[in-house]
Amino acid sequence: MTPFAPHVYAGRRRRAADAAARAGLDGLLVTPGADLAYFLGHTSDTAAERLTLLVVPAAGTTPEGGNDGVADALVVVPRLEAHDLERHAASPVEALAWSDGEDEHAVAGRLLRPHGRYAISDSAWALHVLGLQRALPGTSYQAVTRALPMLRAVKSSEEVARMAAAGAGADAVFGEILTRRFAGRRESDVAADLAALLREHGHEQVDFTLVCAGANGADPHHDAGSTVIEDGDMVVLDFGGLADGYGSDTTRTVHVGEPTAQEREVHDVVRAAQQAGRDAVRPGATCQDVDRAARRVIDDAGYGEHFIHRTGHGIGLTTHEPPYMVEGESLPIEPGMCFSVEPGIYLPGQFGVRIEDIVVAFPEDTPNGSRPLNDSPRDLLVVA
Ligand code: ZN
Ligand code: ZN
Ligand code: ZN
């Protein structure tokens, strides 16, 4: 991923510090993965068991017992990785290195308030959360996407530009796969084509290439197997990954040969539901409004019991992340939020239909609605 300018990362840390203060928290604790990439420009090793922890104190606070009370971000890092982090971070911060044999959680604890309330990365290892609690029994922790949900959910225009490029790549992939043969090939053959095409179209990471033919389409998370695609099959294609650090995720359902009237009808219902979900992005709307709008169309058509998942998920530095477009999620939709709208109907033993686009909420050119970042045709296309 091409790093952004260093000031972008410093700006994100400042925004997090302000948001933490407004939420009544003492700070934000960030562990390796997409969160660390967001704030430092380096993912670090997510599989390493040693503690790496970026501490972003809330604005207006000073780290308790920290080095002379400067409320800037500090990263606690294993001594053997300190150099690597310094060298690879797009925007390095001061490091506090600990050595094997030291209590890493006690070292990190020196930067925390003994009775502090902290937001911490959703993916922080339980080992480390429990270790911090043991080192400082008065502290408490909340998942960052619950405590500060808008931090990564709201994208800057620079981020939206990368999301749009990833989406355009996914559209190009769909355009090319339509010209290839389906009948007589295995799902896994078409999946391999999709993966190669995603790489050709700017993706450095392929996260999923679902190809679900015929009755397999009735299972929303069927991957791609040895099933041979036949004439008459509906085929659900759901593929995506990361292009220059940002995610694409799109689904189209195609048909091998001429579809039946029932197949057309179900596809029409899903298409109308997907449009309704996108249209529900209006000023004042919440995440669950998107789900309700899409679900209402499917309910009204009599297929409600066959729409068996939420309508969407956030996307950004990962292909699936909060917030979720689901009943009960009352977070407001804010300008710059990017998420999927992907209703489906799944008829066991027969076939499934899903249509998915990534949208950005209230961009400059569409201030009262959403703009799709995928825009390939949504009608039921016939393949060979
Ligand atoms: Zn058919
Ligand atoms: Zn998808
Ligand atoms: Zn999705």
C-alpha cells in the first residue's frame, strides 16, 4: 500500500485523541493490524505474541507516570522489533521498548492511568487485555468500534478515492468474467479466474472469490468447490480484496443460458431490495434503516424467510468491518461512511440470488444520498 503523507496519520491520532476525550475515555489503545496501519502506516505482525501497543492519550490528558507528562502518542514495542517499526511506519512515534523477561503489561501500564477507561482495538489479543487488567486492576476496556465507532468508519476523500479505484477494479473483473465459459467448468476454476483478474486489476490481496452454482447458491457462504457448473444454473459470484490498501467487495448473480420465469422474478425482487437499501441512505438515516428498507421489499414479495443475513457491513482497510447494516444498529450514517448493501434470497435445494455494491454515504457530489463504488450492470445477465 502506498502510504499517505505523514501528517495524515498524525491528524488521525489527533482526531482519535479528541474523540476519546469527548467520549469520556482516557485514551485509545491500538494493537497490530488494520488499526495500527490506520494510525502509524504500518500493520506490524498480527501473529506475534509479544505486545505491541500504540497508546493515544485522550486530548487534554497526560499519561500517568509517563515521561514528563507529554500527551503525545507512544508505542510500546518489543525491543527486537523497535527498529523495524521505526523504519516501516509512515509516521513513526516515540517508542517505549521492552525486553524479553520484563513484564510487558507492567511496562505498558506505566503509560496508563490506574483507573483509566480505554478503548482498545477489537482484535487485541485476550492475552494482552487480561495482562493489562492484571497489571492495573482499576482500568477498564471497551472495543474501539463500540466506544468510538466513527474513527475508521468515516473515510476521508483520499480514502474514498482508493475505495473507488478498488471498486472500479472489481467492476472490470466482472466485465471480463462474463466473457468466459461457465458451463462445464468447476466453481473452483471460475474462482481461480476471479482471483487472477482481481490481481490484474490492482488488487494486492484477494480475500474471497465465492462461486456458488445452482443449489449451492442457497448457502450464502458456500465458497467455491468441485461442483461442475451446468446449463440452467444460477451462479452467485462474490469477490473482493484489497487494492492499494482499501477494500472491494461485490456480488452479481448470473445465469447459464435462459433463466426461468421464477429465476427472473426472484432476481427482480433482490434487485429492487438492493436499490431500496441504497435509496435509504438519506440525511438522518441510521444503519438499521438500510436493512429495513431492503428487507421490506423482500418481505412484501413473500420471500422474507429466505433473506437470512444482515444487509451490509462496513469496509475500508479490511473487507468486513463495523458498522453493520442490521436491525438494532442505530448508529447514524455519516458522510464518508463506506459499506455494502447486499440483500439476497436463498431457496434451499434450488438456487440463491445476491446483489452487492459498496456505497459511500453523502459524498460531495451526492450530499443527500449514496454513491455506489461498484457500478456494473445489476440485471440478470446470461452467460455461456
Ligand atoms: Zn436456471
Ligand atoms: Zn461480498
Ligand atoms: Zn460484503
